[in-house]
Amino acid sequence: MRALPAVAWSSAVAHVGALAIVGITLTPALQGPEIARRAAHVATHPVGWLAAWSTFTAAGVLLVVFYVLLARTLARRGGGGGARLGIALVVAGLLVEVSGHATSVLLVSDAARRGDLVAFASLESLVRLLTTTVPQPLFGLGMLVFVRLLVSVRAPLVTLVAGGINVASAFLASATAALGWAALTPVAIATVVLSLAVFQVSLARADRPDPSVR
């Protein structure tokens, strides 16, 4: 029973931490108006580049563990029907996202170091597809499955509202990312991450005997 709150807090902290690192290290590389400057930022900040993507990977793994534990507690309360679908969607999203992280760390950084702006631009588009455009709808649908299950066990209203905001913001982030990094504003990214953190923390802090919401 105690594992779910611990993982919920850990995942929330990891996601918020990753968001902070992105704001410090990745924003100039993703949002800059000139490709040469973006590439130069990646080439001159290898540690920050690696730390940002690695932190998001770790946060993603914790997210999957969180959903697995949530599914188990829901099942014990008779409200776990369909949880496997939610987990499958989140795992699929994570696999796609991690492939984008790896592409960023291994290939984008290499193109930046070599000063190959053509390759850098092409890989940027691929990373955007793999880290946001494709996985965010999968994460959103996974969240939607669990929100529906949590409704059936009368989870706290704040949990359900945060989950709903997360679903909507995930699809919005995907749509805006399809238009380019510049369209994917820090507000859109922050809304996805912070709504997820509120969802997880509200479950961890819920002061009620029902283990599905603890």
C-alpha cells in the first residue's frame, strides 16, 4: 500500500525536476530562432543536454511504475477493469519517447558538434516527432483510462480535474509540436508536467482508507 504514494511523489518530483532542467538547458536549443545558434548551444552544453533528456527518461520509467501500482490497488478494490489498456498505452508512449531521447543524446548532439546544420535540422524534426507529437496522445489516452477508473472509486475531485487537464494538454502539446518547437511553448509543456504532478501528489496525499486513491 505504501509503495504507491512513494512512487507517486518520486515521479512527480522527477517530472518537475526535468521541467526545470529543460527550462534551463534545453529552451535555448529548442526555441532559438536561428538553427546555427541552437546547434551551437547543444554543442557547448553537452552535460545539460544529456541531463535533461536522461531525467525525462527516468521520470517516464517512474510514471509506468506508478500506473502499474495504481492498477493493482484499483484491482483490489474492484475498479481495475481496463487498467491493462491504460498501462499498454503509457508503455507504448514511453518506448517512443525514449527513442527520441536517445536520438537527441546520440545523434543530435553529434550533428551539433560536427556543425552539420542540415543533419541537425532533420534530426530536430525527428526528435520532435518521437518525444512529443507521437507519445503525448498515447500518454493522454492512458491517463484518460485511469481517470475513468478513478471516477468509479470516487477519487478526490482535484485528482480527476488534474487528470482531465493532463489529457487535454497532452493532445494540445502534440498538435503544437507538429508545427515546430517554436510553437510548443513552455506553458504547454509546463501544463502537461504540472497537471501530472498534481494528479500523482493528490493521490498520494488523499486522506481516506480507499487504497486506490492513496
